[in-house]
Amino acid sequence: MNSLDFSIVFQSWPYLWSGLLFSLALTAAASVIGMILGTCFALTQHFEVPVIGRIVRAYIALIRSIPLILVLFWFFFLVPIVLGHLSGNGRPIPIGATWTAFITFGLFEAAYYSEIIRVGLRAVNRGQFEACQALALSTFDTYRCVILPQVLRVASPIILSQTIILFQDTSLVYVLSLTDLLGAASKLAQLNSRLVEMYLVVALVYLAISSAASQCVASLRKRYAIAGSRR
Amino acid sequence: MLQDNTARGANLPSAIVAVEHVVKRFGHFTALSDINLSVTAGEKIVLCGPSGSGKSTLIRCINHIEKHDGGRIVVAGVDLTDRVTDINSVRREVGMVFQSFNLFPHLSIVENCMLAPMKVRGLSSEEARERAMGVLRQVRIHDQASKYPGQLSGGQQQRVAIARALCMQPKIMLFDEPTSALDPEMVKEVLDTIIGLARDGMTMICVTHEMGFAREVADRVVFMDRGTIVEEADPETFFRAPRTERAKGFLQQIIH
């Protein structure tokens, strides 16, 4: 390796860009699915809903104790077989790599977000619940208008940190032969024998995005600290 | 008109709050034993007594934040003991002010006051805002309406908490040691607000150790100790000539 030649990066930029877009879309979709499901999961724990609460608890424990890559394999290889059995004819029903990625990441994140939100719910002062009771607010309004907004505010830095990890984890979709930013880069790198340049540039892109998001976390923390000089 | 009033008076129970033989336990600890208290509309009751005597528990039972274990509580004609009772129908008529304010930190002052009228009373946001600003003006804090609770002093926060409860237009107000979390210089502004409310004829039950306040507004002082009502009298009689030893001892302690 005599000299670095970054021209390859500029020539192949559209391909890298499409990979980056996929990574970002997957991160966005998974965090939205994860937030909605995770909040529901956390509420089943918070309300100690019989049966469902236990099932969710077990689900969260399971997901959090196995690697994401294994969950991806399960969904890609096992769920089609299960669906096939359920449909009756026994033949596997493929769900496709893209769908697998979106569903898996969403379900995986839900387990992590749920834990963050559950802890956040426990941190809300009991007086907040009592004030809602005294004002005759329904349970639904209590959570929607008073409790959850506070939980999300307090938890937003941790949720965003988790989302940064999620963004980095999207690179695992290579096992499903999907092309994310890293996947695009490594294909180009091998094709053109420009491994160093490609991996350097890709690292810089990850660094730029993740540190921008971290900055965002920091400013959120700061803003919350001012607005939230709570008693 | 007069006839109409008497006819309605005859149909309504004379007490707006009736507490009969109420018992409340926390595990093995009996917080309230055989409490009887009747409050008529417009009456101002001051509840006092040493800490742990059950006074806070009693007013928390009146709007069912604590559930009593025995006896009967009837508020504005609704029996809280009935299983079928919609508790929120009672809570709509009962305002409560807490020792630690319990304002919603993520909502501005005016939004704190608008939330329940909109969600519970079904007011539009314009109506709720108008009502909230009116009540905030009444407690003299309308110029802070767009701030957040964390930006206000304790006394101001407690006045907002009073305003928030008043926006529901309750028939009864419960105060649970409204000034004991405040710095001394802020006690007066909160008490003045409550006194103003009393002058307007609000029915209120107030747990407090502010004896000057009790003398000024109370129709009756109820002294509690160890989960029972020990003595009940008008403020002059109670402060000048308490009948029981326990009340004498308590008064001596808080005067010093």
C-alpha cells in the first residue's frame, strides 16, 4: 500500500449514500416501533397486568440476554417455518430480508426501551399520581398528559444513547445480505481493493453521526437540568 | 326563592362531609380509629394534632386517596363506601392542596390549571385558559402564568396549586399542611390566599399548625391524637381553655 487514494469514495458516493439511508431508515423505524411497543411493555410491568405482564417480563429477559444477530437469524430462518406450520400447508413462508430487519430491530429495541421507561416510571414522584387523583383525572389522562411526558423527558438522554447504539448495530444486517452503510463500503472496498480508504471514510461517517447525536444528548441533559429544577 | 331553598335544604343532607366510625389501618398500625366528623356547607375546620395523629390520613380518606377500612364517608351526598360509587364524581367536587405542592413540572403555570378542567370538565382550551387566568389573578400570580413551576418560589408554587384546585370549581377544599414545606417568609402569602378563600364562603378542611390562622378563619378546631378525635371546639375555647391534657400539652409545645 503506497498511497491513499480517496477518489474511489467520491466515485461510489451514490452507493454509499443509499447504504447510509438504509441504516438511517432502519434506525428511525426501529426506534419508533421500539418506543411505542416499549412504552406498552413498560406499562404492563408498571400496572402488573396479570398474565400479560409476566409474558412481557419473560420476553424482555429473553431478548436482553441473547445477541441481536441471533434474533435476526431466528426471524429470518425460523419465523417463516413457524408461519408455514400455522398456515397449514407446512411450507415456509418467507418474510423477506428487509421486513425481517425492520421487525427484528423494532422488537429488539422495544425490550431495551421498555426497561428504560419502566425505570423512569418508578422515578416519578408519588405526589404526581396523587395530584392527578385529586383532580379526578382518568388513569388514561394521568399517564398520557402527566406521567409519560415526564418519564420521556427524564429518560430522553438514555433513550437517545440507546438509539445511537442501535444505529451502530444496524451494520449487522449484512447477515441478511442487506446493504447498509458498512455493507456498501465493504463491498466497494473489496471490489476496488481500497480497504483502508473505504473503512476510514465509513468510520468517519459513523463518528460524525454518532457524535452529533451525542451532542444532542448532552444539550438535552443540559436543557432538562434548567427547565427541570424540580422539587 | 326562600321556599325553594328550604325545600332543597330539607332534601339534602345537612352535612356536606359526613365521616362516621371511620377506621384506617396501615398493616398492623391503626391510623384512624372510630372517627366521627360532620362538616356543613360553608364551614371551615382546622385539623391539628401531633405528627402521626392521623390528620393527614383523615383528609386523604375524604377524597379517597387513601381507602378507609371501616365506617362510612359521605361527601356531597355520595357514599364513598359503596362499591358502585364513581370516585371521580366525588373528586370533581373536592379540591386538594398538598404539603409538597405536586405541581406538574413539565407544564407551565397556566397549563397546570387548564389540564383538569379540559380533561375532566370538558372545557375548551379557550374556556379553560380564561378560567385559569381568572383564578390565577385571584391568587395574584397571573403575571407568572407562562413560567414553569421550577421557576417559582415555594409560596408562589403553593398559590398555583390552590389555583389549580379552584379551577375545578370544587364545593370543598382540603388543605394538607399547606405551609409546612415553605420558608417562613412565604407562609403569610399562602395563608392570606386561603383566608381570602374562606371569606368567599368556601367549605374547607385544613390540616395546619398555624394557630393564628386557625383563630382567624376556623369555625371549629378539631384536635386529633393517636388516630382519634380528642377534642372539638371553637377556636377561642380551644386555645384559651383546652379541656383535655393532651390538647394542653400539644398547645404548650407549639407555642414554644
